[in-house]
Amino acid sequence: MAKPGRATQSKRNRELAKQDRQKDKEERREERKKQKIQTSPDGDFSEEDPDLIGIIPGPQKPWDALE
């Protein structure tokens, strides 16, 4: 009967490598997020687009009503 030890050890090594890659990826994401905050013009990175602040979605008033 064959021993499953080698396959188990190689799987463990693959899983550890996968965890290391995920950790590195998360660190790169955090670094990019910090860099975006530092390079933003106002120093504060917000999710909302400044051009869209105050715009209400949905039907708009007719042009006649605006005058």
C-alpha cells in the first residue's frame, strides 16, 4: 500500500505558498490605498465623486419650472 505522506506534505507546501501570496497581495493593496490617500489633492480619499455631490437621482424638474 502506498503512503500518502508525500502528497500531504506537497499539499501543505502549496497551501503555505498560497497563504504567502495572499498576504503579499493584501500588503500591496494596503500600500496602494495609503499612496492614494497621500497623493489625493485634498489629502482625504473619499468614495464619493466631488462632481456628483448634491445631485439627486431620479426624475428632474421640467425646464419651465426652473424659471
